[in-house]
Amino acid sequence: MLSRLAALIVKEFLAALRDRRARFTLIVPPIMQLLLYAYAATLEVKNVPIGILNEDWGLISEQLVNRFERASAFSEIVYFHSLDEVEAAIDDQEVTAVVHIGQDFSRLLAANEPASVQILLDARKSNTAQILNSYINAIVAQFNEERMSLDTPTSPTSIVVDRTWYNPNREYRNVMIPSLVGTLSMTTVLIVVAMSVARERELGTFEQLLVSPLQPIEIVIGKAVPGVAIGMIQAVGIVVLIRILFGIPVTGSVLLLFIGLFVFLLAIAGVGLFVSSLAGTQQQAMLGSMLFMAPAIMLSGFTAPVQNMPTWLQPLAHLNPLTHFLVIVRGVFLRDMPAHLVLDRIWPMGGIAIVTLLAATWLFRHRVS
């Protein structure tokens, strides 16, 4: 049995790496996607222009304007002289946010009376507008705190100490980039495994494989092992690149990370074999893989937390192996995730792997019969 299985595994490795184009596909696209996600696909708002309409021109309003000029989040401050100019600029998408300071701003604050600052937002870019609104509110709040401390220097004040754990600078890419270990390796394993059976079916060799001395379970293992091995090697390369290019270290246990990765890739290989057992051609196998990948990434918490999803959709998200692996990879990268919490995420992936691999085995056995 072992000799037959080893021969099948070697054959699958040679088929996956047989030509230069196949090797190029396994190496270059993941690196390109890693760089694109890191530098282009980010939810952080940086280097954006904002507008200021200051109708006051008093000393206090100028001090507030200086705060915005010194903020690193804004690439340019565009000054307006009327609301008509503001409306035209927002309509043409020249700016996403405008800070409107009214005429009596300085006078009211000097008289210890409340004064308001209006924020005008272009909600066509809803995420950017929401983040800019938070930035502007934070600047105004800090300005107010400093004025209060200057006005009443001897009175006691409460101070909020902001301390962020695990991601001190609150950089979005520190959360997103480690997740690529899961999404990129999932893509590779799913395509390699799904295409292997479909390719043999098109070449007419799959029927020969079914009538060979190999048992259906041996065929499943022989098809799954090369894809999982390629995915593991690719994931190691991605982890090394993340450390070298972006300076994001693995804080927790590397062993636990790769144990979780192995079980995760087994589950993905099971999905790939299940898809390929239903597909008649390589095109159908590719379409079936894409049909799984898009919802899997959307439901995994890659871009939005699972808790934000509707209640009826959350159980479906927990049936997704990527959901569990992203918790592991983020936990191991950003903090020393305890072993029992890692195991709590590994066993659901193991269950998914067993179910999908057994389903693929049953389908292969059904074809033999």
C-alpha cells in the first residue's frame, strides 16, 4: 500500500511542477498578491485632503486650524471662503471632509460659552468619511482638553490614558497581512487539488486510476498530500516575507501555527477533492473552486468581523475552515495565543477535513462501482 501511495504522490508532485508555467503560477502570483494587499488594499485613511471653511479668523480658531495643518493623516488642507465653494468641492470629490468654523467661534469660547464646529462629509466614500470623522473629532477633543487645562490649571482633571494591546500603533496591515497566510495558501491548495482530478479526467487517465489496485482512500490521500505540502511550503515563504518586508514577527508559537495550518490545508484539500469529483472538466473545477473561495473569504472575518454578520449567517461562517484559521494566525502573530485556544479552533477544522475527505472518498468509490 505504501509503495503504491508513494508512487501516486510522486506522480502528483511531478504533474503540479512539471513545467515552468506551473512553477511560475505557484510562486509569483502569491508574492504579487501579498504586496498588493499590503500596500494597496488597506482600510487606513492616510494622505487625504480635507477642507476648512473658517468664517471666524479669531485667535482661537486659528489655533484649531493649526492643529489640522500639523496632522499627519491629511496630505493637504484646502481653504474655502464660502459654503458654495464647499458644496462644489465635495460635489466634484476634491475633498471628502470639510471643517466649518462659524463666525462667533472665538468669541463664544473666550466668554466660556459652548461653540460648535461643523463637519461636512462626502458619504459616497462611507468608510473614508467615517474614519475622517473620527480623526477630526479626536483633534477637536484634544484641542478642547488643552484649552480647559489652560483655563483652570489648578483644578483637578480626569485624564484618559489610551493603551492599545497587541497592535500598539493600531495599524490595519498588522491585522490584515498575517491573514494572507490563510487566504493565499487556501487559493493554491484548492486550485492544485481540484485541477488534478479534472486534468486526469480530461486526459482519460482518471478511469485507469479508478480501476488500478489503488483503493479510493489511497487516491484521496495521494491527491491531497502534494497540494497540502505545496501549500505548507508556500505558507512558510509568506511568513518569512512578512517578517522581512513588513517587520511583523510571529509573537506566539510557530509550532501551533503550523499545526493549525496543516489541519486547515487538509480541510481545504478535502473541499478541492469534493469539487473535483463533481467536475467533469478543468474549467468546471476552476469555476467550482472560485464559487467556494469568494464566499469563504467573505464569511471568514477577513474584511469584517463575523460578529457583525446577521445572526442567521454566523453559523455558516463557523462551518468555514478559513474562519477558524484566521483566528489562529492573527492570535499567533499579534499575541502569544494559548494552546487551548488554538486547539479550540483546530478541532472544527479537523471535523471539516474528515467530512470533506470522506465525502470525496465516497464519490470516488461510487464511480468505481
